[in-house]
Amino acid sequence: MRKTALLFLILLPACTSQPNHLGNPLLWPVNAMSNAFGNANYASLRGKVEVFVKTNHPALMADLRAGGGPALTQAFDIAQTPQPVRAPHTLQMQSDLALYETNIAALITAIMVVADP
């Protein structure tokens, strides 16, 4: 009887229709697969952005100083950044020019932070 009661108490929270941090246990395998594919997609996209930034760093810096340009547009295109976000994010990135000048990883992260893969 104790084992049945304990099992009931453990499984009872899974029966709620209210939001919880674990979600539906029956969907855990599906969610795991979805996360794996999402992470792989993000890693691939970040790799492409990283290669582009490392190869075009001087042009990207010039575009940032100017408030935009073809290299920055191409970086945002590769990162799949939505159009409405690009101009405000470029303005925000201009405040950290000194950081991006010396830290390429920070520039990659700044471009990817608004990506919409």
C-alpha cells in the first residue's frame, strides 16, 4: 500500500493542466529531440557567422562606425537577424566599438544575440 501511495504522490503533479517547469512528461523525448536539432542549427549558424566575422573584421568595423554597410548587412543576413531589429541593434553595438575592435568573439556574440534561427 505504501508503494502505491508513494507512486501516486510522485505522479500526481504530472496530471496538472497548469504550467510547471517540467512540462508534460510524455513530451520529454520529443522536447529533447527538438532541443538537439535546435542546438545543432544554432551551432551551425554561429560557425558561419564566426567565419564571416573573422574574415571581414576590418570591413565590419568600418560599417559599424558608419552605422551600417554591406559587410554588416551580410553578417546580419547570415545570422538571420530580423530586419526591424538591425538598425536599433547597430546603434547599440556602436557604443562598444572599442571592445569589438580588439575582441572578435564579442562581436560574434553581439551579432548572434539578435539572431532568429
